[in-house]
Amino acid sequence: MLFSSVSFLLFFLPSLLAVYFCVPRRFRTLRNLVLLIFSLFFYGCGGVRFLLLMLASIMINYIGGMLASLKNKRGAKWGMIGAVICNLLLLGYFKYTGFFTQTLHSFIPSVEVVNVVLPIGISFYTFQGLAYVVDVYRGDTRVQKNPLWVALYISLFPQLIAGPIVRYQTIADEIKGRRENMEDFSAGCVRFMIGFGKKMLLANAAGRLADIAFGFPSEHMSVSFAWMGALAYTAQIYFDFSAYSDMAIGMGRMFGFHFLENFNYPYISKSVTEFWRRWHISLSSWFRDYVYIPLGGNRCSVPRHMLNIMIVWFLTGMWHGASWNFIIWGLYFGIILLIEKYLLAGVLDRIPSIIRHIYTMVLVVISWVIFRSEDLSAVWTYLGAMFGIGAEGFWSKQTVYYFIQFYPEWILFFICSTPVAMVVGKYLTTKKNLFSGFVLNFVPKIFAVAVFILGYIELVNGSFNPFIYFRF
Amino acid sequence: MKKVSGFLAVICFLTLIFSGMVVTVAKLKEEKSFYENRMLDAMPQYSEQAVADGTYFTDLESYLADHAAFRYTLLKFRTYFNEYIIRRPVVNNVIVRDDILLIYLDYCFFDREELKEETDSFVSELSKLQNLVEGYGGNYYYVGVPCQYAIFEDKYPSYLENRAEYTDEVLADFNAAADKYGVNFIDAGQCKELMEGRDIYSSKVDNHYSLQGAYVSYKYIIDNINKDTGGELKYPADDEITFTELKNNYLGSSSRKLFGITKITETLFTAEFSENISFTREDDGAAGYSQVYYPPENEYKDVMYDLYMCGDRAETVIKTNRPQLPDVLIYGDSFTNALECLAYYSFDEMRSIDLRHYDKMSLADYIEEYKPDYVICIRDYEALIKTEGNGSPFGEISE
């Protein structure tokens, strides 16, 4: 079930709100059970067999957590390792079997290609489960002895299928002791409505443009059109994913949970290193805490540090998808980060910020082309077209049309990628008068309701509604 | 102020989602969407398998999306917003110009050699059909009529596709192939009167020609047939036909896609011959009313192109009981409809089939059974070499 679907928006969410808030606050356990049941139903809508798989994952992590909390250090270690292996085996089987057998098949044709259907959100809930068990083992968080609350943590529907990857310690206390209130509920509603509007009005429009460009006959593609398509995908992936995070964070707040932010205006970055501090923060910090630092981080020799970074980025690529594109995409970022760390350190700071910004965005846009293309040959063809190799001229009527047709969206892509609203908000905060107070308090809410209504219009208008991050 | 604004935001949000739920549930479940010209999704059938693999909820979502609260009103609002506020050049797949609504065409890339081969192969099939007709002494003609985008090529903005290059190429190939195989091809686009009087003869809100355009095309076709056969097929002269304008607003395919929200309006015409020709009509084997025009009940209702012949029918037979005149079979897409309203003038019996709907036998078998004196295929430029539907005279008939 998608957040941006009629069944979710007009049926699932109102029903859940009605049932949940009918239960008095003092019956916390009952409220949690309501959330759990609705979350399982939410996931089960994608196919009951996948629900069984998620329940198995919950079971593994519950037992793994219990073992990892044993006072016997050896037993705890093996408990943690066992849970990690089981999690990775599940993820490996469902996500990578097809890729590995396909790769083997290309070398040894007698190996049969096995196609396994990828359960929605497995990458997200597996990483959450892993984080829980490891944190318990490390003593960073207390073990949860009630399996229902482990189930609630892993299956909590707002962040279940497309993140953000929530650490158990972030919501451990809130599972048992949160206090829902009007302020949180209101902030959650506003955040949800803005996320919904962002998804329907910006991400989907950008997606239509990107699909047209990436599906366009490469021999007829002009340089400008190739760049337009790449920029459209750059907009799509950001607005799509950040919209989902907005909705997840917003709904979390409605029910009293406070998830951490997942994006911080990544497209204003002035280096790729900064970009990754602002993009998909929950994933970057997960890899930092559970892979990079355990490997030794930067407290080791330079070659070892470089190896650590490349391992992390190889795994980041693999996490995003079982295909060579994603691996190359991950390694691409690994190499750029190494270059920035060891060759450009100090150099970038001396360059005018506009140049640094352009440098960053060009590299990011190229990375999204690698990410979006169907296969490696499509990557080279598309990148070639962007740089004039095999392109049909520089300018084309398609470029003109898609810029004119989608001109409101292009303007909004630009504005909404930057913290304009935040800057205006900060400015108004300094003006302590009635007008600024009114604007600060009412305008964001009016805006949220308006984009929510416009988003709903888009929802009923079309079936073009895919969430990119569901495939991870 | 923060509390008040927050409270109001919550009220708005909850009102929207709860009223959305109530209205969607309570809303009368329509089966068809008139403006979209399609059937709406039906409630999915429950099955354990569908629930297990998730298809049940996917189908349920499609159903709910089709019946969502305020859908129709919001779609109209969206159309208005895009057309008049944002002023997008293309709205709901319609290019909105100041004086005309044009069909949006996908960017067209084609390989000249492949197109030539495709056309050759298509015409080669037609030659077999023509041989069949000529085998019993009949005459076969394949007629290409220019549709709106071909007539108003110059009205397309330079950055949008008008298929001019493709149209020129396919017509040149078709003519060459027709010469090669001896197929009788009449290109109504060569009719000067039709092209020069395009403001009258072609619709501005639809892909079809007007009734007057059909009349001009028909005269051109008959003139060419007579020139070819030396025959004396008759059509009503200009002073033997009277066109009458309906008061109803014409909702063409383009204006319909825009939910009727457009400043460009048009009306339709009916025609009356000075000579009274009585006839009987059968549709799909059943006797029908002796009429070829089907206007709305009153002048306030929109009229559509199905004014002519009551729209696309699988089979229609019109008998004028004038045995001295030849019989004709006309087949083709919806461009036949307006033309048929006039064509029965020239024939004793006029049969009309549309292979997109007719499924009793193939066209070839139909011709074998009835052996009409003339077989005329009417296809617009867009469908000129399309092999599906009316482009499949020997194949199994399906759409």
C-alpha cells in the first residue's frame, strides 16, 4: 500500500486514527497493539506471503536480541552473530540470488538463473533489525523482552517500507512511554500533507519527465534533452524519497514518535562529502556505525582507510539494488569521496562556492544517470548523449516542449530544493510583530492544506504513482 | 496563534480524509466515465490467491481511485487550472491553441526503408483483396482521408510533433506500392476543395472531418471512381443537398478530453437531399429506424460524432430499393460514418462493416458472400497502413 493511494489516504489512515484515538491514552499496550495490527495489515496488503517473511525476520531479531543481551559474553556474541547471519541470509536470498545466478550464468551458461520476487521494504526492515541486535549486543540499548514491541519497532508502518531507517534507541522509550499531544499531532499532519503534496505534484511530474527521457531512442536524443532527463531524475529521486520521509516522520509524530530527519537539502551541497551528510542520513549513519567504524574507520593506515571507504560504498551500492549499475554507482561515490579527502582537501575550500556547487551537482547528476539506467550499456549511451557522443545535436524540439509544458514544476524543483522557506521563516522569527507571527503560524499550514488538496487532485487524476525507494 | 493555527490544520486534514472516506463509500458507483470515454474499474473479486500475492489490494486501489470522492469535479478543476491558469500547451493530451484543439502526437521516428517495406507489404495484401473483388466483376478502392492533424499541420507549434514528414513519406510509399501492385488508391488529401476549405471541412475540436468535409471527400471519391471505371455513379450536386446546423454544442474527442471546458466551440450539421430517398436500415441483423442522423433529445445537450450513423457499428445495411443502381460495401474506421450518411444516395444497397467490431466472418468471406459491385475502404492517414482492425481483411477479426 502506498501512502499516496486512495486506499491509504481515505481508508487506512482515517480508520487507524479513529480506532487508535478511541483507545484511552492510559491503555498504552492496547494502543500499541492497534498500531501493530494496522502495521501488519499495511504490509500484508502487498502480499500475505511477504508478511510471513517479515514475521520471520521479527522472530530472528527478537531471539537475536535476547541472546545478544546475555550476560555470558560468548553466548551474547554468538547470538548477535547468528542473528546477523540470519538477517543477511534472508536479505541475500531475496535480494541478490537473481543477480548472483545471472552473473554466474554469464560465465557458466549451465548455471540456471533463479528469479526471486523481492519483498517490499526488506532492505529497510532488515537493517533496522540488524541495528537493534547489534545495539543490544554493544549495550547501546536495552533489550526488549516483549516480542510484540520488537514487532512494532520493525513493522511500524510509517517507516516500514521506505525508511527512514529508525534505530531502536530512537523510539525505545516512545514505544512504552510516549505522550501523544495536539502539538505533535498538528505538526505531524502538516508534515504529512507537505510530503504528500511534494510526492504528487513534484516527484510524479519529475518522474514522468525522467521516464520519457530515459525511454527515448538514444539515437535521437540531443545533448540538452539528455541533460533535461537527468535533471528530471535528479529532482524525482529527491522529491520522491524526501516526500516519503516527510510523510513517515509526519505520521510518526501523529502517533507520538519522533523519527530523525533523513534529508537536509542535499542539493545545496558544495562537495560530494557534504552531499552525503545531507542525503539519506539514516542510511549513511547506519553504514558509518555498523560497517565503517567496526572496520576501523579512519583510525588506521591510509591504504586501510581507503579500503574501508571503498568497502562501505561497495555495500551502499549493493544495498540499493542487485545490479552492476548500483555497484558502480556506489564505487563511483567511494572514489569521489577519496579524491575529495586526499586530493582536494583544502583545494575545494578555496574555490568560489558557486563553482563548488556546480561541481557537486554535475557529479551528483551523473551519479543518478548511473543509478537510473536499466543496465551498464544504457549508462554509457546516456552519459555519452549528455556529453555530445552519439547525440543528435545540442538542442531539440523535445527539450523545448518539456521545459514549456512542465515550466511550473521546473520552477518549483529549483525553489523546493533550496531552504528558501526556512530562510524566510528565520527572517520572520527575528521580526517579532503580529504580522510575522501570523505569517509564521498560518502560512505554512494554509500552504500544507493547499498542496494536500492539489496532491489529492493529482492522485485521482492518474495512476502514475510509483515510489522509487520501494524497490530497495 | 500557534495553537489555533495548528488546531485548524488538524481540523482541515481530518475533515478532508474522513469526508473523503464517507463520500467515496456513499457515492453512487458509476460504471462508465463519459468524458474519459472508458469503463471505470469494477470492484475486484476476492480470492485467497489474489490476497496472497497482493493483486487484490492493487485492484482495489484501482477501483477506489476510479470512484474516489469528488473525482469528477476535481478532474474538471485540474483541466481548467492547466488550461487557463497555468496555460500548459498540452492539456489532457490535447494541444490547446487559440482557435483550434489539436491532438497531441508522440514524437515520431521512423526508418524510411522499414516504412517502405511495411507499406509495400500492406498494399500487397490489399492487392489480394482487390483481386478477389475484381474476380467476380466488382471494383475495389482504398481511400485515404486526411485527419485533423494532417489538415492543420501548420497549426502545430514548432516544438511539437505534427507528423508531416511521416505523412508525406507514407503517402509517397503508398502511391508507389499502389502503382506496383495495381491497387486502386484514392488520396482524398489531393482534393483541393477539401484542403483549401479546411476551416469548414475539418473539425476544430475533433480528429474527423465535418459533414461538409465528408461530402466534398465523397464527391472526390466518386469522381475518381467514375474516371477509373467509366461508370456513372451519381452524387447529389451542390444545389441538391441542404446542410442544416444543429443548435447543440459539438463535443468532439478533443473537447471531450477537456471535459467540455474550452472556449473553442463548434456545431454539427445534418444534410437533406432534394430528392427524397426512402430506405430501410438494419444494424447487426436487426431492423432499425430509417435514419442516418441521431441528434440529442433537445438542443441543450451536447452532440457527439455519433450523430452520424449512430456511431461505430459492427454492420449496417441500408436498402433504398432502387435495383437499377449498384451495391456497395464500405468498410473502415469512424471516418466512414459521416460519409455513409451521404453515400446511400448513390447505391441500391449500402453495406457497412467495421472490422474493429464485426466478428462473424472475415472481410474477404463477407465480400465472397455478398459480392457487392463496389468495395470501398475509408481510412484516415493515421490508420493508413495499420494492420489491426480494418487493416486486416483476411485475418481473424478482433480489436
